[in-house]
Amino acid sequence: MISTCRQKGQIQIVVLVVAVLVIAGIYFGARFFGKSDGEQIGKEKIIENSNDDVPPLRTNLLPSGVLSLNTSKTTLTLVTDEPAYCRYSSEPDQAYINMSKGFGPDKNKTSHSVNASGLENGKVYKYHVRCQDMAGNRNTEDALIEFSVGSAVSRETAVLSAPLPSEAPPTRSNLLPSGTLSSGTTKTTIGLITNESAYCRYASQSQPYINMSKGFSSDKDKLQHTATVSGLADNKIYEYYVRCRDVKGNENDDDAIIRFGIGGASVNQTPLGADATPPNRFSASPSGSLPVSTRQTNIKLQTDEKAICRYSETAGLGYDSMKNFSNTNSTSHLAEILGLDEGGSYKFYVRCADQYGNKNTNDFIISFKVETAEDEIPPILSNPSHNGNILPSGTAQVVISISTNEPSACRYSANAGTVYNSMSGRFSYYDQTQKFHTKSVTGLQNGRGYDYFVRCQDLAGNANIGDVLISFSIAQ
């Protein structure tokens, strides 16, 4: 009897333990593998003491645009350039740690996907994505997955969903230190400044940004970048090859070099293998005259080495104060110029800098003009003097005159229909405008009438093909 009770008690305990485990399993399963579309966040493994301090680059964010009518579910996807964990939120500007829904990564943790369901026709959906790499570096700005179902995306959405135009990578400047550091220096801070928010890396030899394993630390705006290098020794020269990537993913494909020596090492500031000569500029276009209808054009030039070129409409302006060509960082350079006018003359002053920082100190000029429309219209004649007048008896001489709407030469004939070049009578210019024309006629007699048929020709050679009559008479 006692044995039976003991067995029943053991069975009850086992049942109770199983029940607790089942409940716990349901709770934690819901906790970490919830039924919602997003993966619930579990433990994310982080590698301690990593030299990587650059967050992952996110690309191929899909879907975008307009999905088919009646689509009720889809898969959100993206790719990262390194193993990472990714999360998303329907609200913008949420810190990564505050995002509660995650993507499911592939085994390499570089392709990420999650299902989205409950979609409805006519609605726009936005998912704000941030990721964290294995070193714990988190994105601090959103990457957006945005689409609509069965209706056109709004203008704002269409702009956001469109591919970003090609943009220039960060410009690097103020690379330090340089020259020769004091004898006995065993470590120092290397640094640089970028013209836009960026992440920077370095290596002891030239290589692509993605292969560089050592990163700079940055200020909050990601414009000033520093790193400490140690193990330095006297009488040695050190070179660090630097490349950066801006927050939109545009990477330098050339090196900026930090070069210095320690103690007795004499350092030429031109890096080994580099030149000290600024780029040679040639093959400017356009030149001469452009057609009268031209309202925009591309200015172009070539350089004898890879360079970044800038331009200004003001002569003598320093390179750093000029505008960047839209397509540059190559040996071919192009910039679009808008707002050209008929008859306008244009000059653009160009300076370039090569990858070693050698800048032109003089202007290279791209000069052209837009043609003026050809004048094919003859002058308009007006204000013929004395026309229809009866002048007093005894008038023997009178000045006849006529006006034109543009500079012209005018002639007259006593016979109607005479072509301009066959007319023998000539008016004189009254003033330098060549728009008011006079002629003194003599030998007038009482009781007679006089007719003068006038034609004019402008400076473009357009002559009137019809007469303007100046007619008057002298009283008896």
C-alpha cells in the first residue's frame, strides 16, 4: 500500500515537472519565436576586442515600388557587406537596441529576410532597418524598405525608392602626422578629416577599403578620424594607406597616404612612388559657338592622371573654393551647365588635384558662346516726313526723313517698285543710332507734286521689298 502511494506520488511529481516544462516552453517559445512576422530578438553573439569599428553597409533592400493588386504578404530582404544581425521598426529613427523585430539571417549572416503579412491594397508600407555587425558596430541611421500594394506609390515614396545617383566618395584632407617626429617616439596618433560623414580605415599597403582591417575612431559627426599606432622605432619611415566610405556607401578607390619618420629618418613629404606635379589639363570642350537653341551643355576636359577637378565662373579662385565636377575622380571629367542664353558668352575656370594632393595653382579655361539668332527680317519704316503735305509757295528746298526700328541704310527713288540696290537717292544718318534718316531735296517748284519711294536695308543685309511713300506738293 505504501509502495503504491509512493509510486503515485512520484508520478504526480513527474507530471507536475512536465507541465511546468511545457508551460515554460510555450512561454519562452512565444517570447523568442513569436507568431508575428518579425523574428523576436534573442541573444546576439558579439566578438570582443575586435579592431573593426565600422557598422555594416546595407544594400539590395527589397521589395520596392508597387506590388501586385491583392498581395497580402511578401518577404522583406537586404544584404550586408559583413556578417551582421538586422532589425526593423515601422517608426523612423529608432535606435537599433530599441527595435523589437529582427530579420532571420542566412548561415553567413549577410543575407537577411523576414515575412510581412496582412498587407492591403492601396496602402504604403515603410520598414526602417538597422544592423549590428559581429564586433557590435551598429548603424545610426535608417535604411528604408518602402513599397505599396496595388496602387501607385506617392511622389515622396517614389523619390525615396528611386536608386540614389552616383556620388563622389569622401574627400580626405589634413592627414597627420607628417615630416619627422622626435627621436624616441614609440607611438603617435594618426588622423585625417573628411568633407562628409564617413568611416575610415587604414593599412600598411594599398588595398581595397573592405580588405583593410584597421579602422579609425571618429567624432560624433564622423568628420574627424583618429587612430593610435605604436611600436615605432627611430630612423624608420612609416606609411599608412587610408581609404574611407561615406554613409551612403561611396568608397575611395585610391589611397590617401599618411607618411612620417622617427628620429633620424628624413622624410620627403611626397609619398614613395608618388609625383609632386599637379595634373596636366587638356582637351577642353565645348569651344567656339554653340547653336542658338542651346540652353544646357556639358563642360569636359581630360587630365594626364587620375584627379578630382573643380570649376568656377570666377577667375583666380582657389581649388578648395570651387565646385566639383559631377563626374570626376578619373582622367575624364564632366559637369552639366544649365541656364544658357542666346547670344551669351561663358567662361569656366578649372583646377584639379591628383591623388597625392598636388593641386593646380593656375586656371584652365573652358570658353564658349551661344549663337545669336540670325536676323532675316528687314527694317520696319515709320514716320515719313511731309507725307501728304502742301508746302508754301516759294519752297525750293525741304528735308525729308524716315525712321527705322533698327540700324539701317535707306535709299529712295522717284519710281515705284525699284529694288533697293538700284535706288540712286541716299538718305544720311541723323545720329549714331542709324535709326533716323534724312535727305535734303532741292529744286522744288510751285504748283508741282513730288513722290519719293523709300526702302531700307539693315546691317544683316535684309532689304525692304515694298515701298514707303513720301509725297508732298508745293502751292502755286
